[in-house]
Amino acid sequence: TELGVECASLGVQVYGGHGYIRSNKQEQILRDSRIAPVWEGTTQIQALDLLGRKVLMQKLAPLNLHLKGVVAEALAAAQAGGKSPEGSRV
């Protein structure tokens, strides 16, 4: 994401003063790339909140429930000779 912002900024530099003119579209690319780190930060905060409130407060119950399903599917595939219920190799 930060590399995208840097590249967009360099694109504006290539255009010089014209990089800020709306008709060249470069200013739009720079604006769009600048919002991505904000969105990613928000997503990371939400992920940490999910981990903290939903998983850890329930003593890993959601994770354990998911892993039980994964283990059951893996065992079924192993018993079926390494094939999924649909018949493809796993």
C-alpha cells in the first residue's frame, strides 16, 4: 500500500504541475492510493477487536469449533485415500 502511494506520488512528479490537473487522472490515482492505508488500518483494528472480544473472551471456543470441522474433514479425506467428498485430491 505504501509503495502504491509512493508510485502515485512519483507519477504526479512526472507530470509536474500538470499532475494536479483533474483531466490527467493522475491526481485521482494519488487520492485513491492515499485512502488505502487508512482502510487497511481500520481493517486491522477490526481484526484485533474480533480476536480480542469474540475469540479470546470465549476462551478460544470459536476457533476450537472451526478446527474440529477442519480435523473432521481432514480425517475423512485421509480415510478416502486423500480425496475430498467430491472426489478431487486434497
